[in-house]
Amino acid sequence: MPPAKPTVVKMTDTEIARVQAYLRKTLGNDKITIEPPEKAGQSAEVTLAGEFVGTLHRDVDEGEVSYALHVVILEEDLPPAPAARR
């Protein structure tokens, strides 16, 4: 018998508010905002002061819900590399 397909559920406004509050408190920044996904199964966008910083994914495994934050850092956004020492 094949394994059961996971149930895909759209994140609720309550879930988003709870995760946003958790991230704001844990990371010490009230400018963190989570934009809800348009469809079930899609990731939510996480912004910091209006700037995209990553995505938030909801996962259900054996009835247990978890959230994964994937932070995206573009190389062009990094500070210049320090000069090589001789």
C-alpha cells in the first residue's frame, strides 16, 4: 500500500500572525512581516522593512505541524570581501 499523501492546507491568518509574532520576538525585530501565500501548498514571503528576505513553509508530518524559514542572501547584497593579507 503506498504511503498516504500529505494534506496540503493553506496557512491561516492566525498561523501567520503567530509565526510572525514568534519571529519578531525571537529575532528582536518588529519590522518582520509575513505575506500570506496565494494558494494552499505555496510558501509565504517574509520581508524585513519591506525588503524580501526569504520564504516560510508549513509542513505536516505524522500530524505534527512545523514551519521552516528559508533565508535568501544574494551575493550582490553582501559587503565587499576584505582585502587579501600579504
